[in-house]
Amino acid sequence: MALMPWRWTRRRERTAPDPRLWGLERRHGRLHMDGQDLVALAERLGTPLHVASARTLTTRYDELCTAFAAYPAPVRVCYSYKTNRTAGVLRVLHRLGCGAEVVDEFELRLARDLGVPPAQVVLNGPNKSARELELAVEHGAGLIVADGLEEIRQLDSLGAAAGRAVPIALRICPDVKPRGMNVSSVTGSRRTQFGLDLRSGEALHAVREAAGRPHLRLRGMMAHIGSGIHDLRSVARSIDRLLDLQAAAHRAGAEPDLLDVGGGLGTRRSREFTTWELLRYLATGHLPQRPAPAPADLVSRYGATVCEAVTTGCRRRGLEVPALVLEPGRALVSDAQVLLLRVGAMRERPGVGRFALADGGAMTVSMMFLSEYHSVLLADRDAPLDGETSVFGRLPSPMDVVYRGMPLPRLQADDLLAVMDAGAYFTATETAFGGARPAVVLIEDGRARVIRRRERYEDRVALESDLETGGGDGAGA
Ligand SMILES: Cc1ncc(COP(=O)(O)O)c(C=O)c1O
């Protein structure tokens, strides 16, 4: 299997990306999603604006389930909330039967408020507060993933207080680095802060410790090695290392019955910059070329890789095949949402290039434009590519950029841009530094409905106690 399922296109880009690759269509030049005119939505609701598709969310969830249909034990999909925690998006996934992987009190409470059965909730996180652990135990979360030795002890005490064994998994640092990713998206290497270290023996020590604790039920091992993975061999390697510990847990007297393989699968049309591409882009503004789409069978190959790695790995070690927990984030939501931006003004700087000033940028979405390639389409009319344009946001900061040097049609004021694959880590990492947080619209059953309104002045000042008291004696913390 090729390590990189695609290569950067080497030739100059001559044709704009085809919207049909994302299931969008052009009618009279205007982009439509699931029958809805994106230009009309932007006019009615203002920009920046996120538009999500329930149809695509459903397709992605079904695709993932199909990829694991042949697995010989139960498979539970627990969507990683932090990827996109807009309640209306979560509701679509939960209606399909998806569980929740949560990382803090906010997400734990959100899952509860959305009615997710506690057994389908997994709590993760490298530094959970005592309150978060307590809440998770109280709530009866189906799995709490302990990230360190101290959490094992804390959870055992909470189990003693609750009078029952707390179901836990151990997050392992398998020291596996998927190829083709940048440093900000690798989470399974020893240089990251996550999990119990395999190489030094810390993980094995933790397995014995957890197996011997009376108020814990050690259900299995967990790892999450990165986000945006296309190197499926790294996923198999990580699973193999987890199974060694699963066997050790058996020997230590525990009865592990599940394996949590985390999330991390990449998407077909957006992709991480490699470390070199990232450094070059930051240093010189040289944007990597648009990647060719990854093969259409990416998800089924991922399913086959995981199933094969677990079943053969268990057979070799004489273990029963465990239930699987999957924690997908971007693979479920990335291409189910677009971000619409309006061009306010154009500037031409002779000898330097063309600049488009849009109403959102890197300060609207804090990370993604710096480390991932997302296609940008002209949404209000069809036009051929015409050189390169740097698209900036509204802030008086050179960092507030969508992309530098992106091949685009010749833009004009009032054009509408669609940033594609904006469903993962966009709303989740947005900041108010670039302006009010955008509204989110969901298209479902042919109708468009606002599932999150645009942030208002009142929302933003609601936390400012000094405004309330007029600078007088505040109410305290
Ligand atoms: C523990 C854990 N699980 C799941 C995910 C989801 O990852 P992805 O969006 O790459 O699928 C993350 C993301 O960082 C994570 O840290």
C-alpha cells in the first residue's frame, strides 16, 4: 500500500476545483448545497456563514459503519465532540445512533443535555480536572480513559466512593508517527504529552496498577496517534502495540473486552501540510499545490486495516476479539460543512500580487488555514482560474489570512467564497478576535435552518462584569 495515497499536483493549476467533488452543484453559476442556493443563504443571513449538510453527515456515518460491518464483535462509534460541537450537528449524528467522545465538563454536559445514553459516552483528555472525573463517574460514562497514573488512582477512589467499579481504558503512547503529517497533528509520538509511555515501561506498570485496583474495571487500551491520517500502516502498528498491553492486562488478572483505536482518519479533499510544507508556507508564503483527491475507498480501507490488525493480532496472542470503540472526528464532519466569506475589497500591488479582503480569515478560524489545505471556490459565479490571489480577513494583522497565493478566478468586491471541508476544527477553534462568531445553518430534508445564530454584542459583553458594575465593586469570582 502506498504511504501517501496522493501526490501534490506538480503542474500549474489550470482548472478550478469541481464543486461536484463535494456533492455541490452550480445553477446559473451559483453554488447549491442539497438544493439550497448558498448565495441566497449568505444574502439572507450575512457572512461569514457556516452551512452544514445533514445528508453528508449521514453519508459519512453510514460509510464508516459499513466499513466495519464485517468486524466480528460490537463496534461503537463515539464522535469526537471537539471536532465540531455545534448542537444541531451533534443531534444529526446522535439520531443515527452515534455515541460521544468528550474531553471536558462542557462536552460532558452537552452530551447529557442532548440525551446521549451514558453508556455511549467516552471521556478523554490529558489533564482532566477532579470535577470532570467526578461528573463522569456520577453520570455513569461508559468509558473513562485514564491518561496517567494519577488518574488511575483518582478513579479508583471515585469508584470506592460510588460503591462500584469504574469502567476505564488506558491511553497509551505507542510512539507511532503517521507519515505525511506536520508536528501539530501528530499525537502518538513520545514527544507529545498524551498517554502512558510504552517504551519506558510506564504503560505496563499502569496496566498492572489498574488491573489490581478493586474499584476499577480495566476494559482495555486506547490510542489516538494523529489527525488527518492517510498512512494506514501506522494505524495497524499502533493497534499491534496496544494488543501487547491487552495481553499483559489479561496476565495481570483483568478481563479487557474492548479496544479504543481513537480517531484520526484523514479526509479525501482537504489535507494536512507536511512539516516542510508548513514551514515553507509560514516562511515564504508559498502555498502547497492543491492535492489530488484521496481514493474514494479511503474509509473502507481504513475499516479493513483496523479489522485485520485487531483480528489477526488477537489470534496471534490467543486473545478474544474485543469490542471496538472508534472516535472519529474529521472523517465524519469535515466535508459536511462549508464556510462562506464575502469579499469586501480588492487590492492590486504591482510586482507583488493581488489581495482580496474578505470578512473572515485566520482569526475567525484559529488554526486550520495555517496547517491544512482547503479548497476555496467562487460561490456566486463560475469563472476560470486567473493567477494567484492572497485572501485576507478583516483584522489589521498580517496573520489574518485565509490563504496566500491561492490560484483563484479574478475576484471582485462582493464575490462570495466557499471554503470547503470546513466541518472539522473550524467552529471548534474559532475566535472572536476576527469578529463575531458566524451563524451555522443546517440543510436537512431540503430545508435550511439556523442551528446557531451569529454572535451578538450582548453575547460578548455578557461575561464582562466590569461593564455591569460600571467599574465599581464586582460580584467576585
Ligand atoms: C482522543 C481523541 N480522539 C479523537 C479525536 C478526533 O480526531 P480526528 O478528528 O482526527 O478524527 C481526537 C482529536 O484530536 C482526539 O484527541
